[in-house]
Amino acid sequence: MIIANPIFDQEGKPTTVVVQANAQTRSTRGSSLSRDAISGFRRLPGTAAEAEAIAPLFPQATVLTQAAATENAVKTVRAPQILHIATHGFFLSDLEQVAPRTPEFGSMDGLTARTPATPLQKNPPLCSGLALAGYNLRKSGSEDGVLTALEVANLRLRGTELVVLSACETGVGEVGNGEGVYGLRRAFVIAGARSSVFSLWRVNDEATKDLMVKYYQRLQQGMGRTEALRQTQLEMLRSPEYQHPYYWAAFLPAGAWNSLKN
């Protein structure tokens, strides 16, 4: 399943896609990407080229782009072997949830409001997510175009071998005392994905497209999931255009390391 190049300024089509896992899977998915998840996002030309280059490697893949790259489509998939999402990702580290004003205890009319001394703790799974079709309008069928980590945790991905998040800051999260890191990476694990590739900072649109294409080519050759990413990053390190770590070092693998063919 490949989801890429959403149209953020146009309401998404209420696409429903069901991708059933096969029997083998069941027994066992130019410019910097913006971080501004409040004011809106711009289209990413590199994600369109990325989908066009990757799709031929997987002839049976379902490819959803532009107005069809919706939150609804992601929520209806059922354990594709690979789930590739190329769009804007965000992590709101400074989001703060403040408690509502409440009546002052002991006031004569019971209506005197006071502001609490400290804010309530924010909900970490709502602070990170992916932008899909209709995001800037906050309208995409019955959804708002914002796929949060909280919603990701409820996806049906048990049996999905690899999830690739070709977006910004998809590996960043909020640290909870005694709980670890809350974010997209954790959410996809809860949803059932056996392995994932995620990013730690804002990534370059064009460089990310080249990295992803080379990565999938190596996977198709039977290389292990971790080794395929490592070899791709080493190749970019040796290239004059992308040798700076900014272009390739943001992406990290997690989970199962072996070849998809095994």
C-alpha cells in the first residue's frame, strides 16, 4: 500500500480500501518538509515522484495519491505486507493543554473563576501525526485529514511486515516517566507492524525520494530491512550531492531486520 502526495488544500475523497493480508502474512507494513502543523502544509513534489518510482517494484500494490490519499483510506487497510506513507509529518513539542477555568471554592456566588496554577499534562499521542488529503481544510469526508499517533494505534496492521514513514520527525515523541516514548513509532508497533523506518528530523523532499527508491530496490534484491537502509545511506554518504548527514541520517530502522522474502 503506497500513500503519497496528498492534496492538503482540497477535501479528500472518502476512499475505502481493504487490503487483505495473504496467508503467509497472516501466520506471522527541493525543499525541507515543513514542521508547521498549525497553519498548513504545501504540496511535496518529491512524494509524487517517489510513488511513481516505487510502484513498479510492487505490481500488486495499491497506490493512492492526491485527493485519494486520505486518512479514511489508511484507517480501512487491513495488514498490507508493506505500508508506505510519503507526506508531511509533525511533532508538536510545545503543545500545552491548559485546564478550564473553574469556580473559586468558597466564593459567595460560586461563579468567580480562577486560573489553575499549573496546566494539565498534554496528551502525547495527539502531539505527533501525519498530514493527509484535506489537512489544511481539516475536512476529508468524515475525517479531518490529521492522522494522529493515537489513531494509528488502532489500525489493523497485525501481519504487516514493514511500515515506511517517508516524512518529517516521525520517530520523535514525548517521553513519559516509566512509559518510554509516545509517538508514531510506538503507535505502529501497537497496531501490529513488525518493523518500521522513521525519521528524527525535518528531511529534504528530493533527497528523501532518492533514498526511498534505492532502499526499495535493495529490498527487492532480497537484502535485509536494516542492511538495505544501511547500504543506501552509505551510498548517499559517498555521493557529492547528498554526502552531508542531513540528507540521509535522519532515517532509522526498528523491529524485524531480516529480508521481506524470508
